[in-house]
Amino acid sequence: MTRPAVPAPLLQMVLRVEQDIFLVRQRGREVAAAVGLEHQDQVRLATALSEVARDLLHTVDGADVTFVLDRDVLTGRSVLRVDLAPARPLPDGRYQPQSGAVARLVDMLGVVTDGSDTVVRMSRRVPAQAEPLTPERLAQLRTELASSAPGTALDELAAQNAQLISALDEVRSQRDELEVLNSELQETNRGVMALYNQLTEELEETNRGVVALYAELDEKSAQLRAASESKSRFLANVSHELRAPVTAIIGLSRLLADSASDPLTAEQARQVGLIRSSAADLLGLVNELLDLAKAESGRLEPNWAEVDLRGLFGQLRGTLRALATRPAVELVVEEPPAPATVRSEEVLLAQVLRNLLHNGLKFTERGQVRLRAERRGDLWSLSVTDTGAGIPPELHERIFEEFYQVPGTTRVGGTGLGLPYARRLVTLLGGTLELASEPGRGSTFTVVLPVGGA
Ligand code: ADP
């Protein structure tokens, strides 16, 4: 095996007395500068070298010092290597610098054994941007270093002082920079805190606004509730007060027309008849208003009981037959499937279905009006289907508003209060009232109720 060519040393010197320590230090710096180490690294290497030199002088009476420009086997980069071959064998073959910080001044510091030779070696990488050293330049360096006269200890002390001053200077400027950075950091911190405080304040402000808004909303809805309650109370009172005089008018007009009273002329009899039928209409309206007002005021409490749908349907079949006066319209009340019970209030439920059937009969010229009960799981679906004119989709919700009547249907009479009342009652019974209808294809009103009640 051939050993790699050993590079020729740049400089060799001996270390035997105290004075040599200064020389080694001084020459070390010169060599470091010559191969292109940066100023800081020159000082680092020189310092490490003088420390190691002092240690070796004291423990093994000195060393032979060799400076070599070598090549790192791993990176291929140039390194400045200093080998200190001790004058006597190292104790235990080992070397430990007095100061632990020394090793950090260079890239590598340690004992290297090559065959029978043992040296203390230190090395430092030459920066990549340093001027490459040609063999000619190396030769020239060697000559220069060999011929340059070494300075005195005093010179080296002065140089060392200058280095110390520049190092202190650098430390100070670094400290100044750090202070500037610190104060900038504090400034930024203050900015962040101010922003945070501002945001928190804005958030609190917004929160207060939202809270105030909610309070206002609560107040408004309480006012609305109160207004709606007083409207219902007013309606209930007025219609109640109207009922007695209207009933009296009907009674009196009946008396006037009675055969036991003085006979009326034909014209008088016609007019009394008009008074009576107008009063009857008025009574109907007053009664419906009273019902609706009662349902809306929340004073209507269902009397919950098991309602037998078969019984209820039978009753409706009987009472509504009298209303189905058109021969072209058939009223069909289907028999509900057993077991036909629902937890509800019979009177209110009958009112709803009667109302829907009555509407069906009113608005159907020919065909059929059909009441059917279907059980779907926990729900009863009670539907009234007719083959009447139907209702345009855009009016499906409007017809549930008070007093609304589809234009053109008023001639058949009514108040526009039946459906809103029916929906109120169904809601009270825990169900829903929905409409499916297409103009020209009839309508289906469906009451959906929970089997077990609300
Ligand atoms: P009323 O029947 O006293 O007019 P409702 O509230 O019961 O009042 O009905 C409101 C309006 O809805 C009716 O005037 C009518 O225009 C329409 N309507 C209700 N039921 C039907 C139906 N089965 N077919 C067609 N239109 C209907």
C-alpha cells in the first residue's frame, strides 16, 4: 500500500523555553494569515497554539512544531495543520489542554499517533474563498517565512494587546447591536400589546353592543307579545259585547215576522227578512272572531281525552249531510282503520274537520268531497279532499291569514276566519294543517296529529 504523499511543511520550529511560546504564537498567526485564514481565525489559531505550547513546555519540556497545509480527506478542502511533536513522551500518551475553551478555538485538537510518532495536532479549515495556493506560491511562502526575522516577546505582547482590544471592541459592538435589537423587540412587544388591548377593547365594545341589541330585542318582543295579547283581548271583548245586541236583533226581527204579530206589508216583510239574514251573518262573524281571539289569547286549553275517530267521523257524516245540498257533489266520509283512537279534544277536532268539509262543499261545483283517516306510524293523517276549483300555489299560505279570501270566491259567503282558526286549533292539539292544491284539480287539506297527543 502506498501512503499518500506527505505535504512539505510550511515552517518548522522548536519550542524549548518560555520565550519560544511567543514565537510559536507569532509565527502561527503569520502562517495562518499567509494561507488565507480570516483575521478572527488567525487570532483563534494563534491563541490555541500558544496555550498548547505552554502546556507542552511545562509537561514534556517542549515540542517540535511543524506547520503544514494539508487536504481534508473527506471534503477535499485545504486545512492548516499544526503538529507539535513532544520532546518527551506524553504522560499516559495523552494530552488534555489546561483550558477547556482551547479546543473550541480550532476545528480539531487531539493526540495523533502515526507509527511510532505521536504528535499533538490541531487544524483549522481554510475558507473556500481563500486564494488557492499554487506550488510556486507555497514555495515562495516557505522562503518568506524562513527568512522573516522573528519578533521579540514585547512585539508579540503588543500584537496580542491589539488583538485583545479589537476583540473587546467587537464584543462591545455586538453588545450594542444586541441592545438595539432588544429595544426594537421591546418596541414591537409594546406595539403588539397595544394592538391586543385595542382589539380586546373593540371586542368588549362589540359585545356590549350585541348585549344591548339583545336586550332591545327582548324588550321589543315583550312589547309585541303584550300588543298581540291586548288585541286578542279587545277582539274577545268586542265580539262578546256584540253578540247580545245582534242576537236581540235576530230575535226581534223573527218576532216582527211572526204570524202572531201585526201583519206586515209584503215590502216590510222583505225588509225584515233582510235585517234578519244580515244579523245572522253578523252573528256568524262575531262568533268566529270570538273563537279566534280565544284561541290566540292562549286561554283555550284542550280537554285531552282518547277520541274515537269512528264516532267522530259518524257524527260529521250526519251533520254535514244537511250542508251537501248540491246534487252533483257527493260527500264521502270514509271509515277510519281500527284501532281508530287519538289523544285529542273531540270538540276542537270536530270544529276543524267540520270547517274543512264545509269549505270543500262550498267551493266544489261537482264531483266529490272526501274525508279520510290514515295511520302512519305515530301519526294520524286526516285529509279532506275536494274536486273543486283548487288554489294557486302562491296563495297557499295567504289563505291562512285572517280575513283573506281568494278573489272571486266571496260570493259563496264566509268571513276568511275559518282557516286561520282551524290552523290555530290544530297547533293547540300538537299537530299541523297543510294544503296541497292545484288550480282546476281540487284541494287537499291535511291535519297531521300525533297519536299520543301534544
Ligand atoms: P271562508 O271560507 O270563511 O271564506 P276560510 O278561512 O275558511 O274563510 O277560507 C279562506 C279562503 O280560502 C276562502 O275564502 C277561499 O277563497 C279559500 N278556500 C278555502 N277552502 C277552499 C277549498 N276547499 N277550495 C278552494 N278554495 C278554498
